[in-house]
Amino acid sequence: MLRATAPSTVPNSQFLRKKTKTTLVGVSSKSDKSNMTITTVAEKYGLSPDTLRYYERIGLIPPVQRNKAGNRDYSQTDCNRVEFVKCMRSAGIPVESLIEYVRLFLMGAETREARKTILQEQRELLAARIAELQKTLDGLDIKIANFDARIGEVEEKLHVKETR
């Protein structure tokens, strides 16, 4: 079985503030044309603006460019990053593992194997959770399939006792 512990490294905040041409998905956010406000992005992905700020603060997404008024100006690349993080979080991947993945990504191609290992480990954990949920679902299906017959027997016994 693969290692199931979350990475213990926390990204260096100076490192995360560093501007980079490489992104998690696509090209640099400077070249994207259709930018969105934090409110628009939050609504689009079903997150709160506070969650988006938190993701940026802890390094799940690199710093988002600001417009002249100082407001976050999300590019399509930034949205792709948000979508990636939301997908991974929906799968139950811990924040710590995602922070490590993003940190490694920003370090470049030499970290591909380490990133792949993180994804493989998280996939294995997710598959185990799905198998456990499937057992629960199977149990519920049996209970539902037998519900009418079983409840009928119990109600019949109770009904007989009440008439005595």
C-alpha cells in the first residue's frame, strides 16, 4: 500500500508570491483576455469569495493579478486552477496534499514523478473510500429490497397484538 500520510512540508510564502510564467493549466495569466471578478468566479464554481482568498493565501492557487483598483482579476488560467483545486477537494484530497502538489508543480518538470506519486496515493485512498461507500450502498439496497416484506411481517405481528 502506498503512503497515506499527508506531506509535512508547507510552502514558503515568499516562494508562492513569486510571479511565474508556468501555470497549473494553460499559459500565463497575463495573456488571458477575459478576466472575472472574485464574485463572478465564486459564483461560477460554487465557492465563497473567502474560500478563493484562502486558497490563494495558503498556496492552492498562485497569487491572482490585481486590476488598477487593486481587486483580484481572475483570468481563464486562474479559473482553470480554481476548477482543478475544487475537483481535487471534491474528491476528498486533503489541502496539505494539494499544497504540496502545487508547490512541486511550481518547481518545474523535475518534480513530475513526485507529483504523479501524490496523485497515485490520493487515487488509492479515494478508491478505498469508494469501495467502502459501495458496501454501504449495497447494504441499503438489500434493506430497501426487503423492506416491504419485513415491515409487513412486523406490522402484522403488531396488529395482531393490538387486537387481543
